[in-house]
Amino acid sequence: MKHGKKYRSAAAKVDRSRQYPLDEAIALAKETSPAKFDATVEFTVNLGVDPRHADQQVRGTVSLPHGTGKVVRVAVFADGEHVKAAQDAGADFVGLEDLIQKITGEGWTGFDVAIATPNVMREVGKLGKILGPRGLMPNPKTGTVTPNVAQAVADFKAGRIEYRVDKGGVIHTPVGKASFAAEQLKENIHAVADALVRARPSSAKGTYINAVYLSTTMGPSVRVDSNEIKA
């Protein structure tokens, strides 16, 4: 992939052979962000797991102390009294048949998080082929299938994020914006790292956290000293 002049200039400031202490890595990631907008800071962790095995899937949610800096659009699949509860909690889209029809008929996925009450999952399950590949399918493991939709909406609006290992054994999560103070980013990163350590599968052998990186939207990756991330 050919990169532009701004990226090459930013990348030249990063020593690829180094593993930076977390404080230095955060400062460098912020400094080398070439975007003219407030870029997202992404935390990437290469885990020593084999996602092909069901017992080595790493998935869950974590609340970031300082949020992501992004406005999170929440869709709630519910009926009855849960509809008003979701609306009052600030959900952006609430419904059931109408939302399902919009998604199946138009391919619409204009939301970042989907929450559903347990009693409607039979209908919502029909959306698996559309929402599943996009990581939007409600799931009890991530707290997005729950009778307490108001609390779930509030949590995700406040900065609760979902993490999920990909086929290569890698986790990618946003941990804030380039405009965040370094300490805010550090606290968000530690929240994610601690969650990943707690989620370590008992069947995972050897080194669990193999490599850690920080990057910003359109910016170069900065490798972080993984010894600073408890494993």
C-alpha cells in the first residue's frame, strides 16, 4: 500500500525496532497523527489464542473510564414496556418488526450497538446473516441481550465497548481520541488490558499477550512494551 507524504513523515518518527513504554507510546501516537480531524486512537493486541477453537474465543465488554469520544448510536429491539424504557434511556432507534424490516429490506445498519430483550431474540435471530459479520448481533455474553435495556443503553452511551478476537487472534478496540489527555488514554488502555487479562481462556497456553500497538486513524502503529500490560 502506498502512503502519502504526511504518513511517511509521521512514520519516520517511529522506531519500528523499539517497544515503547506506554507513556511514550501514547505521546508518540498523538504526535504522529496526520489527520486534520480528531482521530480515533486504537489499541491493538495480538493474543496467544487460536480462535478456531470455541474454548479460545475472547469476547466481552468493558467500560472505558473516559468513554471513546464518539457519539454511540444505539438500536434496541424490544416490545411492550421495554420500548419506553429504551427511549427514556436515550436509545436512538427502538422497535421490532419495523427495525427488522428496515434492516432486511434496505440493508440498513445505521447504528453502532444493537441491544435486544430476551423475549424478542427469536425474531432478531433472523438478522444473523446481516448483523453477525458486522459485529452487531446482540449477544448475552456482551450484555446486549438483557431485560434491563435502560441500563444497557446508558452503559453503551457512556463508553462501554465490545471487544472480540478476530480470526488472526487480534483484538482491535478504540480507546479514545487524539485530543484526549495522555492520562485519559492511559486509563482507558489499562481498562481494556485488564479486561483482556481477566478474559484469558483457561485453555490458552504459553504467552497470552504477544504484541501490543497504538495507532491513530491514518497514523502509523507504535509498538508498546507488552511487559507493561499485565499477562
